Amino acid sequence: TRDLNRRHSSSLLRRPPFPSSPSHPASERKIAAPAPPSPTLDPTTLGRFRPKTQKPSSSVRRSEAGRRRRSTAGSIGGKARMGEQDDKNTKAELKLCGDVAVKRKNYRGASAFYSEAIELDPSDATLYANRSLCYLQMTEAGKALRDANTCIKLRPEWLKGYYRKGAALMSFKV
């Protein structure tokens, strides 16, 4: 056992120095400065998907959509279907922009995105529930309650609408 202890203790003495010591090769390397943070997605600068107060004219939006339709659709019926598909894509992108704005606690911008998406598809209860949340955060309980009731009418089996309604009613109480 003495031999084992000697070997063990001698191996401790032969260890290379710690990285923080000046004789360690890693300490001679210069550490690069951290990279600057990557640019983040700002929903208000997403081209044609801006809140109503900042969006470009409808003729610009229509011409962009028309270019896509002409290049992909062949018949009159195909153009109508592509228009519906464009509206679905636009609605999905507006909803995504609203979700990003909510994560950044930009509730006024998010409510504008959700409002624009609601114009494209007024039968989507999720948009009303999300906009109700925005109104609640902006302390506009009346509008939040109206959107919660609309959400409940569209999807009575979905509990989130009832939750939003309860939160709106509680904010009236306070």
C-alpha cells in the first residue's frame, strides 16, 4: 500500500499547472471578445405586415399578392384558391407577429396585428382570445370582455374564452 500511496502522491506532483497559472499554455491565448447579440425579429419592421397605422397602401399589398398568383395559378378558379391561400398565409404571419409582440410585452402592437388578422378571418376564436389578453394587459377591460364573449360564441367548448372573460370581469371589480 505504501508503494501505491507513493505512486499516487508522485502523480499529484507531476500534474500540469492549472489553466489560471502563468506557465500554463492556455493562459497565453487571448480570449476573443463575445460576439455582439444577433439582431432580433421586430414585428413592426416585417415589411407589409405592420399594424394598420403603419401599413403600406392596399394597392402595394394587392400587387405583391397578384404577382404571386399570376406566377403560380393557371385558371380563374386557381386564382381564387390562391387568393384564399394568400389570406391564410397572411393571417398566419400576422398571428405570428402578434405572438412575438406579446412575448416582448408590446401589447398595443400585438392587438393591432391580431385585429388585422381578424379582418381576414373573423371566425378564428384564437385571435379573439389573444387580442382579449392584449386588451387586459392594456387595462381595457370592456374591449377584453367583448373579445372574450366573441371567442366563447365561436368556440363554446374551449375553456380559454371563459378564462379570458373571467379575467376581464375581475379587472372590472378592481
